[in-house]
Amino acid sequence: MSKRIFIEPLDVLLFRESKPFSGGEDHLARSVFPPPPSTVYAALRSHLLSCRFGHFEAFKEGKDVPTELAQEIGSPEKLGTLELLRLFVARRKETPNSSQPIIQVELLYPMPSDVAVVKGSKPARYVVLQPVDALPVQTNLSSGLRSLWFRKDLPLEGASGWLTAAGMQRYVDGIAESSEPFFSSQEVIAGEQVSRVIFTREERTGIARDRARRSVREGLLYSIEYLRLKEGVGFFVELGDTELLPGSGKINLGGDRRPAHFQVVEVSDLNLDRVKEHISTHKRFKLILTAPALFERGWCPKWIDQKTLEGIRDGVRVKLVAAALGKSIGIGGFNLVKQHPKPLHRFVPAGGVYFFELLEGDPEAVARAFHKKSVSEDMETFPESAKQGFGHSLIGAW
């Protein structure tokens, strides 16, 4: 049985971007938000090692590590059975029954890449783009892929931010997709709202010191960007079957090992009734990435034939007809055991959308194959990406 926890920071957080940051070479270390799933996965592994064994040097050498622990967290060379199923930015829900033993949280979803906003609109007016057979313009799309368009002639630009649970339910249901505006103002957190509702950035300045001379080192002034999450905002994490993680406790998260608290929570998931009805009627669906995904071929999953754009996954045969993907992001990390950076890989960012026609299979099979599943692929230099929380996907109607 999976375990669902909510991690709330007790201080500012640091999730450094993948760019190198060395003394004398750069002066500013920026933070990314949300952090890559691998950052949270590593924090959970470290927490289990600390609270169940506590001897890092012995773990590095593979000595005397309890069998149960070694099975769950693995070794410095190989991951164990611990599996991060999904990671979301989330916020506490206000409940009328304050004596409720388990708190409830609301998931916040990364903005899907097929959502656009009318330029200059105040309040912002959002629309959802649709695949079209032909456009009166030339494109450099891969052969066979359709362009995305909106039926009205409006000046549009890409949207960013988060959807609330209600906004994401409306989005996957495909309710009145041709309408405009598509979302209400309460269903989107974007622009200045992000700093009021989710987090703010804080820049702190320091200077390297020469301990031998008890003075500062010339030319080594630097700044680090930290993140301060708003009260009640944190990270929802769902883990696969884990016997060793307690129901609550303290955990160190991100750069500088900043303290955070975690506890078991409840969450309401999306309802798929309308989505399944739509798939049954129209024989099509879209797949939405809620976490960055790694594919051997860049943006296209390897189970999709590049010539026919058809493929089979878990018995479901589909044809890829369109895609809305943001700019790829670089994700690496730091190997604490070997004390060197991990290789940098390019990921399709969260919010990416793939539009499919259903050739074989029913709505239930589509849900089993693609909904709340990982579509991320493994590479020799980045093994078991799905186990670390990458590639989590949902399905929706189009």
C-alpha cells in the first residue's frame, strides 16, 4: 500500500539550478521551483539512512547495513525498492473539523502547455488549444503531427503558473474547451499571485573567507537565491510500499539541508468519469505530464514509431497526432558518495501534453496504462528515472 505524506518547510529552501557555481567563476546561484523529483527522492533516502542506521561511511562501503534498510534504499551504486510515485506542490485545506487526525491537502498542478492566455487581458483570459488538420501557415512540425490552434483570432501567448484542483478537473474533463475564458480566476495561480499564494524568492549575499588569515578572500562575493514557501504550502509525496518511513518526523531538504516536517495526509484525486465517457465516444485522449520526463529520443517516447507515429503501451494502441511541449530543462545533481556532479540530461518539462487517437483499447485500459503512471524512460547514465518520480502523467479529454 502506498504512503502519502506532506512535507512542510520550517525555513527557507535552496534548490539550485543545474548551472555550475564555483568560486570566482560566477556570483549568483539561482533556485528552481518546484525541485526535480530526484531531489526529494534523495532526501527521503538520506532520511531513512539517518534514522534507521546513521552511519554514512559504513553505508558508502556497504558494511553492516541492516538487510531491511539496504533492500529499501539500495546502495551507493544502485537504488533499492523505495519508489516515489508522484510529487506535487500542495497546500493545506481548511477543514471545518479541526479535530480530524489526518490533514487534507489540495494538489496544485503545473500549467499544461496547451493552455494559452490572451495577451494583455486583465483579468487574464485563458483558452485551451486544439489540434487542427490544416493551417494557413507553414510550420516545421514533424511530418504527420498537427498544429495546435484556437478557433478565434486572438493574440495569444503561452500561459504559466499552476491550476488548482478544481481548475485541473475542468481541464481534464474538457468542459467547453472552445469557450473563452476557459478557467475562472479562482482556478489559476499565476503572475503576481504566485508570490502571494505559493512562494517568494529571497537573495542572500555572502563572501568567501580565508580561515588561515582570518580575512575575506578577494573577488569571491556571491549571492544565493532561497525560496520561502507560504504558510500551509509544501510538497505532497506519494511513495510506493515502504515499511521503514514513519508517519511523521523531521527531514532535511535541498541545498544546505534545510529542515522540514512531514506527516501522513489525505488527498482527493481527479474524477475520470467524464474523461472515460469522452474516450469511449470520441476514441481520443491527451496525456499530461505533471513531472519532468526523460526520453531516449528527446521529446518522443521510444514506444512511438517515428514514421507512423503509432505505438503500443500496456496493450493500448494509439497514434500521436499532436504535442504541446515547453522548452527542455537540464537536470543533473550531485553524487554525495563520490563527491562530484552527476551527468546533465535534458527532460521534457512538467506540463507537456501529448494528443493521441485511440486505435485499440477501451477507456479502462487507457487509464491503467497512462493515468497516474510514469512514462519516463531509463538511460545508462540516468537509471530508474521512473522510480525517482520522473514522468508522472494524467489523462484528459480533447
